[in-house]
Amino acid sequence: MDLTRVVQIMGNAIAEEDADALPGRLCLALDEVLEGDGTVLVLMAHLSHHRVLAASDKHTARLGELEFSLGEGPGLDAVARSAAVLAGDLTGGDGDRWPALAVTLAGSGLPVRAVFAFPLQLSGVSFGVLEVSRHRPGELDERESANGRIAADLASVALARSFEAAGQPLGAPTWPEESGVDGVEVDQAVGMVMAQLRAPADVALSTLRARAFAEGRTVGELALDVLGRRVSFKP
């Protein structure tokens, strides 16, 4: 796909008037640009806090949840490095880079094989990631990689403008204020575990991740049980 077509696809997604649906449109647009089977858009102000804004399919949405729960994966690395992270086969050699994720994917039945993560960033500072998955293994060629980076840059600008619009009384998208299970609730659960364990935030989050992994759940799911006082931790 040439650059003109990439800009056209992303531009059409950005130009539509329904601001609330912007994250979902960006996911679908990147699917088209890279011939993906699913894309997830995740906001990450910090690697210990994330929020899935949209996903074009349930499998990639689950991938985004698993990466945060496990604390590893292409998406987290892309945000940490402020650079694209490309994995042609998570069930093959690329799985060695993220062993817990590879094992979990293999046991979950998710059809995700290749994952291409592009950071959302402004002035070199990452604030999230667009992560494209394919059900078939295979690397991106040089042009496809460049297309993905350009698409993510266009998406970054569009999202930043939506953030600015959220401060206006009219025409503001509602999604920046919406809370998700993987955002506010996880932070609250981390605070409760900190108090229960008398431990710092990083230890509390690692404890939640370890228990979620052991039980085959996401951190978001476990957080709800902590908040509901169905699960507690002792020092």
C-alpha cells in the first residue's frame, strides 16, 4: 500500500464527526492499512497503568488485557522504548522475548500469531499504543513498517486533539473521561493491596499480576474482587 492510500484511510477515520467513536475507527483503519485481523488501542500514561480504549475484535482486546496482566509484551515494550516493536510469530522464536505471554497465548486458544505494536506519542513521549495482530505468522516488510509508523503518528495527533476538545463545553468526546476496569479500578485495588501488605505500589501491582496469572485471569478481573472484598492479601 502506498503512502497516499495510508493517509487517505487514516484521514477518513479521523474526519468523521462522531468523536466518541474515534478510537474504534482508528483501530479499524490500522487493520486496513496493515491487513491485520485485529487492532487494540491502549492508553498508558505509565507502564503500571493502562486503559483499553477500543479494539476491533475480541481476540486483540484480550491480548491487550493479557499483556498488562503479565507485565510483558510487544505493546508494553513499544511504550517503554517509544519505538515500534514487531513480532512475526509469538508462538515461534519471538515468544522467547515474552515467555509468559507466549505460554499464556498457547494455552488460551487465542488465534494471535503476529503482533505489531506502534507507540502513540507526541514530541517523543509515549502515551499509549496501537497494536495490530494477525492470525498468521509473518514479518512486516520495510514499507509496511513505515506505513504503520505513519498511521500511528496520525492517530496520535487525532487523539491529542480529542483530549484538548474534552476540555470544551460543546462537541467534546466522552471517552477520555470514561473509567474502565483496567484503569481506575486497578489503581484502587493496588491501593488496597498496598495497605494490606504494607508494601509499595510496585510490589502491590506485582502481587496482583502474580495471582491473576496463577488463576488464569486478568488483573482487571482480580481488581474487581479486591474492591468487592472477595479477595484480600496478608503480609
